Amino acid sequence: MTVSTTLRDVIGLDGALPALSSSTLVLIDYQNTYTKGVMELTGADAALDAAARLLDAARAAGTPVVHVINDGGEGTPYDIRAEVGQIESRVEPRDGEPVVVKGFPNSFHQTDLLDVLRDLGAGPDLVLAGFMTHMCVQFTAQGAFNLGYSPTVVAEACATRPLAGPDGAPIPADVLHAAALTTIGDIFGRVAPRVADLPV
């Protein structure tokens, strides 16, 4: 099957992956809710292991790190006051690493993420990873692109869950994951398949 030229190629956007040391790492919604229960993601454990490697590499390179978490309110699967809403231990913040609380899929919408990035002197390159690929990762990449940043998503450090399609037929998690990454790679940003693909 012949594939179309990406919009990034059509308009001449750079396709080279950025160096981690010259980027800012934004980790999105690595919350316990995605590891068990109603919101459990396919491949969450492997994605968290990859995210831990990414975080270790960023810290070693002196890359600024920002954590984002979703607060759905008390008693919800996204209750940040409860264990279910806390950041998973493999990627928990260190002192001095900002934590941005959001309520929408786009991590920039009605949050202080833009101010945090400006205070860190971030830009233009952002490295993004997190949960879920088709939701908060995709829409944060779009939000970053719309604000003039150049986002790169690390695919192996993201995961999602199977959902019913418009006709009711199940869409497997890996298909939805790939579709979201393909959408990002068409225009909003670059996609690094693995942590190791990012230059240090």
C-alpha cells in the first residue's frame, strides 16, 4: 500500500529527533489509576518501565522535568488526594521538579504549564510521554504545537486501552496507540519509537 506524504514533510518541518539534553521532558498522567481497575491500560507496566528509563536519562543529562497529573475530583479514578490518583512510584517527582495539575486532555488548557515552561526557559523542543496515547498525550502534543513548541513523543513510554469504534466493533489498544502516534507524526510533532532513539 502506498502511503501519503506527511503534512510535516509538505510544509517543511524538521524531522530530526531532538537531543534530550537540549529539551524539556514533560511526563503526562503516569497515575496509579492506569495500572489497575476500570482505567487499566494495555501495556501500562512496560510503558512505565520505559518512562523510568527516559526519566533517568533526562535527569542524568540535566534536562528539566515537568510532571502533569489529572485531577478528576474526590472519589473519581483521578482523585489526586487518594492513592489511585498519585504518580506511579517508578516516575515519581523529585524535589524541585514541578507538578502541574490539569482537568482537560490538553495539559496546557486552564493550567500553569506554559508559565512553568517559560520559567524553566524551555523551548522549542519538548519531549512528551505518558498516558493515554490517544487522549492526553495526543492533545498535549497538539497544544504544544499550537503554542509554537516542537514536541516529540516517545512511543514506547505511552499506552492506551481498547475501545469500541463508531460501529461498535472493538479497536485494540495497539491499533488506537498507533493511530494516535500517526496523527501526531503527521503534523503536531515527531515520534521516537524508543527511549534509546533520542540523542543524548
